[in-house]
Amino acid sequence: MSTAKQTLTGAVIGAGYFSQFHFDAWSRIEKVSLAACCDFEVEKARTLADQHDIDQTYCSVEAMLSDLASRGIVLDFIDVVTGPSTHRSIIETILVHKSEHPNLTIICQKPLAADYLGAVSLVEVCKSADVPLVVHENFRFQPWYRAIRELLDAGVIGSTLHTITLRHRAGDGWGDNAYLNRQSYFRTMPRMLVFETGIHAVDCFRYLLGDISTAFAHMRRLNPVIIGEDTAVGMFQFAGGGIGIYDANRYNECNGEDARYTFGELLIEFNGGTIRSYLDGRVTIQRLGEAEMEHPYQRSRYGFAGDCVFAAQQHFTDVMLSGDRKFETEAEAYLSSLAVVEAMYRSAESGQWESV
């Protein structure tokens, strides 16, 4: 077991659209200070550094690691908030400088790599270097999923899963300008919806109900201005019994005020009743033979999707400070979620159920 620390010093690599949520979360977490921000477009890094009182900005990962060490600043963690195509080179550069930052942990945005084998290789590289790698998988930290997990653990709707269904309509992928105002690289991804968004559903399904043994998927593209798929229907068989259904597209719109608050509507059916979560974050319980009733719990409208980025980074911080390194989204374990996604793509090609 590692020795517990009192405070953490970190750095963030990446100053694109989603990094704003990371920087904001780190700024609200006690006992964490950011020493540096790095981005190839250094002006973006300077803008965020100014907003969050970060002293140093860099356009080179190597320069950042060497310069901080020369100043006597030893990093406890690096948060990688860049696209998947950059992760391997960034992490390999970090590992070269391990001696300057010997107790470093890396937390990296998903997707880890362009495909499952790339992710496996990246995990092995970090494991060989004895550098912990954690995935910034924040959806499972959305407050409705945490509340639902507590209800399931308490057995409020029974003990046997029948079906879990997630229906998601993002509504940000129609028209000639689809995705340009937020994450334009979505347009050129050969694997898009399931690879980029469906992984969240898979991980949440596994968080709530355990491992998935087989998967089936049908995928297609509705908007011709993009390369990859923007709609999919997936089915899953859980190792412990029961079926999962993922019904999603980014073309059509939902009927809620904010499609990006809950990212879908969830239905969980057990032998004793049903749990539902709605687009506004409400969670309800309906036991067999009884009326549906709302389950009271705390949920936030601040930040991203119930402030799940903050919750994910607070969990990371708590584990780091405890010294036990038992992260919920430790990368080697996270490969099980990525294996399900890979099975979905194989199924879309074969038209058959595929083993995970």
C-alpha cells in the first residue's frame, strides 16, 4: 500500500472544449493544486491558466515535465484531456520522465485509443513502467446512477434482473454543421457513436449490474456529412442473467430541455418492480402492484451532466490521498467495458451475437 499524502500537485494536458469542465472541477477540490497547463496551441493553455490561477503554461509535454522538475515541482498526477489519437505519444513522453516525477499517476480521458488492441497495449505500457493509469470515465459518477446503484444494492425492486434499457437522443448531429460548434472531430471518426458515446452506457450498465458476456449491435449513419455511425441499437446478455438494450442516435432530438443533462432515459426491470430515471434527473421506484413514486436524492445542475466531472475527479483525489490506489475506473479493469464495445462492432459486421 502506498503512503497517504496530504495534498496533491497536478498538471493538465489539453485545453480543448471539454477541458473546461476538468479545470473547473480541479479548482473546487480541496488539497489539489495545478502547477501547469499544456496544449499545442499555447494561447488556449494561457487562457485557462489565467482563469484558474495556474502559474506555468507550455506547448510541449516534454518541456513541461523537464521544466517543472528543474523548478523543484514534482507532480503527483497528470490529467490528459486530449483526443484518443494523441494519448499514446503523450503517455510515452510522460513515462520517459518518470524519474523526475517518480510517484506519478496518469488520469486519461476516454477513449483510451483508436481501438481495443490499442487500449490494451497502452495499459500494458503503463503497467510495465509501474505507473498507474486511470480512465476519466465520468458517466458512472452522474448522481442518478449513484442513487440507482444504492437502490439496487438495497434490493428495493428484487434480486433478479429482467431488462435494463437506455434510450438516448442527443439531437446534435443533424444538418451540414453537425458537431462543428463543440467537438468537430466527431465528423471524421470512422467509429463514432458507440466508440465515443456508447462506451459510457456500457460502463454504466456494468457499474450497475455486473459483467456482460455477449453483445449484438446494428449500426448505421443517418447524416451523410460524417464518416462514422451516428445511430445504434445494441443488446447485451449479462453474465449474471438478464438483458440490456442500448437505443441511441445523435441525429434526432429528445423532448427534454437539456439532452446533455442525463444523456438519456433509463428503465430497469427486476422481479420485484421497476426503477426509472428521466431526462430531468428524476428517479422513480415502482414496486409490483404499487404506484410509481419519486425517490428523493441530491442532484446538481452545476457543471457537466450533474457535475459528474467533479465527482469523478473527487473520487480520484480521495483515492490518491488515501494511498490505496483502488480507483473505480482503473484502466486495466476498464478494458472489460472496451471489450464490450469491440464486440458490438464485430456484431455490426457479422450480424451475429458476439462473445465479449
